Amino acid sequence: MSYRRTRKPIFKACKKCGGLVPLDAKSCPYCGSTSFTEDWEGMVIIIDPEKSLVAKMIDRADKPGIYAIKIGGKVALK
Ligand SMILES: [Zn+2]
């Protein structure tokens, strides 16, 4: 029996834009990147990037979607 420190994620985070996509996604629906990591924490849901304060904090969150707050231990928010 081995125990992992991390919980089992249902999403993986795009390394480029921080967008969260299903584990079986081939490419990022937000920016088209194919580089992902499962090492992420926290999520924000952007519905309307024009009006969302959080979207303004995340530089790259210019499309509606789910974004990770932390990627690889670093805060992805601006
Ligand atoms: Zn992306």
C-alpha cells in the first residue's frame, strides 16, 4: 500500500495559460497548448472575463473557463 500526498485530480492544468482541462484532453481549449501538469492547486471559474475581477488578476484568463490558481507550487495569479 502506498499513499500519495496529493489528492487525485480530475483536471490537469495547462502550463501555458493555467486553464484546467479534463485529464484526457489532448490540447488546451483556451490556448491550444499541449503541455500540462497535474501539479496544481485551487481553481477559479471565469464566466465573464470582461466583468470578472479575478480574470483581471489572471493575465491569461481572457476566455471563460476554469483556471488553476497555483501551478507547480507557484501562484499563477498576477
Ligand atoms: Zn492553455
